[in-house]
Amino acid sequence: MKQLILGGVRSGKSALAEQLCRDSEKQVIYVATATAGDDEMTRRIARHRADRPGQWPTIEEPIALAQALTRYNDEKYCLMVDCLTLWLTNNLLAEVDCWQQQKQALLALLQDFKGDIIFVSNEVGLGIVPLGELSRRFSDEAGWLHQALAKQCHRVIFVVAGLPQVFKGEAL
């Protein structure tokens, strides 16, 4: 099953994804896209690590997500990818803009992906249009990515204040 979990910051997205991973009864692989560029982000990453089971292997991949997922394209796995908007940011800020290539690689991989996969992402398109060019591109690209993934995912969930709302697929 392919799932997309959207919501705001600290909405409960990751906690829900972790629970769905546990419920899968498969070997969970945690795929982290964050990079620790400062002390605050280092603390955030540490908090996420402490919240999830220690027996879940963690793959850290800030750019080449599809390539990292390919290694675990097997029905025995449940992959949790946290977080797509950080992955988008990493790609947009890379020395060479590789976003479209990386996005297309992920979407192509998902067409025949054998394992379970749960994507976690921040929904940023509910507010005002950002002022700066890069911020507007980020918002646009996040929205287009979410739409493309939602088409391929069996279930799409929006989380608000820890309350999941299923927008597509079977109820929780």
C-alpha cells in the first residue's frame, strides 16, 4: 500500500505514520530526508530518532530519494519517508537544480513499487502566497508533488491537531 500523510507542522503526521508502520507488521525502514544545518535542526532530528523504535534501520537521503528507495523495493518492507518537503527543499537548494529529475524518478519508481510506503509531508498551500521567488516556487512544487503522489497513493490522509482525516482510500 502507498500512503501520503499531509498536515501542518507538529500536526501529528509522523506519529500517525509510525503507528501505520507498526500496524503493517513488516520490516520498517525509516527514510530520513533532513539534514542538520544548525543546532535547532539537530535537536529536531534527535527528537524524531528518540520517538521511533530503535530496531528500525534509518536511511538518510536528502537528494536521491528514488535511488535510496530502490534498494528496498520488496513486499517484505514498509518504508516511512519523512519528510517530502525537506527533500524538496534540499533539491531546490542543491548546487545543481535537480528537482524535476528527482521528482520524476520518484514518481516512476512508485508505479511498480512492491513494498508498503508511507510518505510524510507538510501541507504548505493553505496560507497566503509567499513573497519571495524561491518561497513561491517551493509552495508551487510542494503542491504539484502532493497532487502527483495523491494520484498514485492508495490512501491520502490529512492530519490536524493529531486527528487524521482520510481524503482517499479506506478509513483508519
